[in-house]
Amino acid sequence: MISGRAGQVLNYIIRQYIDRVAPVPSQEIADRASLGVSPATIRNDMAYLEREGYLIRPHTSAGCIPSDKGYRHYVESINALDLPTEEQRLISHTFHQAEREVESWVSLTASLLAQMTRNVALVSLPKASDCHLRHIEFIAVQDERALLVVVLEGAKVKQQLVSFAGPVTQEVLAPVNLKLNSLFGGRSTSEIKTSRPKLSPLERQAADFLLDMMRAEDTQEYQDPILEGWHFILNQPEFAESGSMSSLMELVEQRHLLKVILPDSPHDAGVHVVIGKENRNAAIQNCSVVLTRYGLPEAATGTIAVVGPTRMPYSHTIPAVYYLASVLNRLVAGLYGREASGTETA
């Protein structure tokens, strides 16, 4: 870490470059940064920052632009995580108008975050590592076919057509529904699997259908996220005339973007900032990612993230991600009848 005047010079260059996308010369810093020193002194500071890898000089006679290392210093110097009061009020008002459904909350969060940061926002639905059954219902459809409706903790509803070994009616299925709800309500996939209740052949077949659906939900490692704000990133100069956008879009089309941006320890608390070549995948090494987990670690969690150029307005993006994650924490906790914990920073 650097400090003193060199740190002030670096942060000034970063703020100006984020706003203007143009190299910043020493004369401008001397004239406008109010540091009280001459352009020659500023040039010495810039030369030091360049030698240490915090700045890059695109052309010999031009000013400097930040490197990934420079952005890292800048991000670590950001202390305030408070979103402006007017934005907090807007978010609160908007969520009060929203439907009381997880899908609506996630979609709204992605839309708000994209508008606030002018970059791509990504939000995944909260998912439990081991889902728990809230309610099961078999509805007779025709002959041996029935619609299986499973409600999981967190108000997540799954449904699927299933075929029994022989014809079934609603009159036959009604006691099966009652018994399975009595036996398995509130239990996890593993608890249902290891239980050994006495079941009739029809009840056993119904329980197997339930287990198959819950196992499929548990093994789905990454939920397809909601993405908003592509038009913002397409207008960024970094992506206007390069192949970097096609690499990013390819990750989206292959449904790999969420997997790629998650850190090695995705359940670690805090807002994570991954800058440029700190990203593991070459396809997004000209991007930065600001992300965090939300929800209840012991019940269900999702991811909220912003993806954009390394020239990202971090001082606004980090508080926006932090605040919206805290809103989703409270909403998800409410679904489970729990108290929400705060989102830490890291």
C-alpha cells in the first residue's frame, strides 16, 4: 500500500480516468488536485507510481492511466459503504410496490442495480444446499398420470408430470398426499432418503418421485441468474470496438458466467471485488466484478454482482451491491421466519 501524496495523486488519476476514459497528465493534477506542489513534483510521484506498477503510460508523451494494481489500491482505500439517502428511499419505495415473491425480488434487484451502476447486474435466486420440503401434492390428471407439485422452504415451487405404475384418481391420491406431508414435511432430502417409514407400494412410488425432484434441485449447483444492463456495458468505450464483448457473451450463452465470477470460497462473507487479471477466466480479465452472497447461509443463499470494465465507479458500485444485498437478506429471512444478519465487507 502507498500513502501520503503519492496515494492522493493515484486516487485523483483513478477518479478522473473513471469519469473521462483519458490519460491524466501531471499539469492537470498540479492545477486541479489542490496538492500545493509543482508539476515537476507531481511528475516524480507519477514516475514512482509507474515504477511500482500502479500506473501505466500508454504513450511516452501522454499522461497515465491506472493499472489493475492501482485500482486495487483505490478499492482498498474506500471506507464508506453508505448509499446516498435518496437512493435508499427509492429502493425501499420500489420494493414496497413489488410482489411478495422471490422471483420478483431478484428481477427487481437486477434492474435497480443495473440502473444505479450503469453496468451489467447479475442476481441469482436463493438456493439451499440441501432443500427442505414444505408441502407436496399429487393431482390426478389422466389414467396413471399425475401432476406432482412440491413446495420447498423459501416458497420455491417445483412441478412435474409423473406416471404411476397403474391408473390413479384424486380419491386414491388424497390419502397419499396426507401421509407424505405428515411424514416428510419440514425434512431435507437426506433426512427423507434415510428415513424408513412403512409405505404401501403406491406411497413408496410417490415418495420416490418426491426424492428424485428434490435431488435434482440439490444437484443444480448454479441457478441461471437474472441479468440486466447489457446496453450499458455495450456503450462503454472498452467494449465498443473489441472482441472482449463476444467472449463475455459466449459465457452468458453457455450459462457459465455465474460459475466463472464466483470466488474460490463463494460462501465467504463480505463484498468481494475482483479486478482485471485477478479474474481466473481470461474471457473476463478486462472486467471487474463486485459481488456478494445474500440470504441465510444455513438455509438458502444467492449471489448479487456487477460486471463492468475495470474503469468501474467502485465508490458507488460497492455501496449499491452492499445495500441491495442487505435488502434481500431481510426479505429472504422473512420467508424463513428468521432475523437477517448484516452484510459484512471484505
